[in-house]
Amino acid sequence: MVEIDGEKALWFAMEKGLGLQRYRYIMEHVLDVDVSKNEDFKRMFNGFYGIRS
């Protein structure tokens, strides 16, 4: 029988639904990269904050 940890499942769903993995990536890298030139960072940032070019 498979046991499911309800609290872990809820946190996982919230993290995925709110995009917390992308937010964490942005916060961890914003001071380490040249945000004006790093296309991967700009794509992640713009996608998370809903910025359209």
C-alpha cells in the first residue's frame, strides 16, 4: 500500500502552482548574473512576472 503525506503533497502543489521554483531561481541568481545580457535569466524573470516585450 502506498502512503501519501498530505502535507508534503499540499506544499508540492502550492510550490508548482505558484511558481516558487522559478521565484527561488530568480532570487538566487539576480545578484550573480548580468541581467541585461543573460537571456536565460531574462526569460525566466519575464515569464514569472508576466512581462511582455
